[in-house]
Amino acid sequence: MRSKFIIGLAVAAFAALALQIDVTAQQGRGGAPAAGGTTAANGRGYPTAEEYASSKEAQAHVAKAKAIAGTDAKLIMRWENTCGALGPQRPALEAQNAGQKPAPPKVVEPVKLFDNLWYIGYDTIGAWVIQTSDGILMIDALNTVAEATEIIEPSLKKIGMDPAQVKYIVVGHGHFDHFGAAPYFQDKYKTRIAMSAQDWDLIERPNPNQSAAQAARPRPKRDIVIKDGDKVTLGDTSITLHVTPGHTVGSLAYLIPLRHQGKPITALMLSGANITPDRASLTAFHRALDMAKAAGAQALFNGHPGLFGNELGWMDALRKNPTGLNEFVYTRDQFSKFIDIMKECAASRVVAMGQ
Ligand SMILES: [Zn+2]
């Protein structure tokens, strides 16, 4: 159990490090652990370990979260990973602060996670392919235009899908590793691109922290502008979007209707990775989590696998045995508790920062 947990942490470290490096490249914040694009009044995404340890109120939230996890081993692991000064990104940020470099990302075999959801891309960042009755709705689009022809199109063909059927790409937030190939699909297949208003602004605005090469990289042209609570519908599938500022000003949370072995199941995707630097972002995060709870959500994803658990291991298990245990699935009661744990853990960081 312990070694499994450590492997999980290593995987999380690897994935989240890629995320953090992207963030620092985007925002030019150097190696500081603060997440890029944060809206915190103090300019930081996380409390220091000292602030965290010395805040009684923060510790009370952590203790409450631990009590919610109770004796459930899966929830105790989620609590260990989520509740800390640095949140789920802790292992990655600790590795980064220790000067460690991540291994180069590897392209993975496409994997069917649910009856109507596939994951394609890298072991650090991917595109999430939802099959609907009227084509494909894709969440995120890897890092670059070149990856459209090198990775996304071949992966779709491998799972028997036609890239021309990608009707929508919903971009979780305005960083290159989420929208990179979107301009290709927009130009070639007239794919509709959706992003929050805040993050369309973010990618269109000149960024003095970006290099000339970054500034010259293609962005999708402004298309569908998402407001909090909007739905994107394709055929029989409607996903609901909430704006959860923190990682960027307009990071999205998604409620996604899926099917698991023939039965409906709702998944939550958090593109902002639990980053809530201030009260306003905490309120928005809590609201999105409450919506997921009300919808009876039972699974959680982040654009970067490995942030909330050993997702790469869970994917491998599904490749080997597609009808076996799907570790992404929680019981309704478990997931409801997991949501409460995430709420308490995020609150603990905000109060530790004195917000
Ligand atoms: Zn990002």
C-alpha cells in the first residue's frame, strides 16, 4: 500500500512538474512555487510551509478533511495528496524546488476510460475524446500544431475515429499545453473552439513575460466564449462548464456525462488543478464542487493525469483489462466525501495565506 502510494506520488510529481514548467514558461515567474496567472492579492498561489503549519484555522480545516476521509483507504490517499501547503502539486513543486528536472514526456497508447471517453496524448498532458451521437467533443488539444498530425490524428484513427469528426474542442485554460493543436483543427476541420472569456483575453493579450518565440506561436481565433454555468452540446451529450479562477483567470471546471459499462455516470474535470489563491477563487471553486456533488459526480480528471491519484496506473489497468476494475470510479458517497475533502483542503491554504 505504502509503495503504491509512493509510486502514485512520483507519477503525480512527474505530471504536475510538466504543468508547473508550462506555467513558469507562460508567466515568466522563474522557479517560484506560485502558480502562474493567480489572482491572489499577495501574488502567490500557495502558503509557505511555515504559514501553513502555524495557522490554527488552516490546521482545523485539514483535521476536518481527515475526519471526512475516515477509514476509507482511497479517501485517505486523496486527503494526503490534496491537503498540504502546496495541494495536489506538492510532490512536483518539491521536486522542482530541489532542482530536479522531469523526464521527457512519453506518448501513450490511447486508452478507453469510459464507454464514451478516451484519453490520447502524453503521460503528462492529454486530450480527452468524448464520442457523441453527432461526432467528437474533445477537451484540450496538447501543446503544438505539429502534434495535431503527429499525435492527435493518428491516435484518433487508431481508436477508429475520424479526425474530421472533431466538432468541438473545449480548452480548459489558456496555456499552450491545453490549446496547442486547436488552431489546426479550427483551420482544417472548422472545429468550434470554446474557452472562457477571461482566458480568450489571456491568450490574445500581449504578455511581456513571453519570449518572442512564444509570442509568435499560433493561438486559436476567438470562437465560443464560455460564461459560468454554460453548456456545450453535441448530439446527445451536454457538458456543463464553471469558471474557477486560480490557475488562470478563467480556468474551467467541467461536468461530463459519461457511461460506465452501459450505465450513466457523471465526471468532474478540474482544469485549474485545485489552485485557489484567494477568497474569490475559493468561492468559485466551492460552487463548482457543490454543483458536481448535486449532480452526483463519481469520477475526477485533470488535464494532466497523475495530479489527483495514480491515473497513469489506472489507465494501464484499463488497457490490460478493459472490463476490469476502473479506479477512476468512486461510489457516490465516496465522491461526495472527496468533494468535501477538496473544499476543506483548499480553504486551509487560503486561510493560511491570511486571505
Ligand atoms: Zn496551465
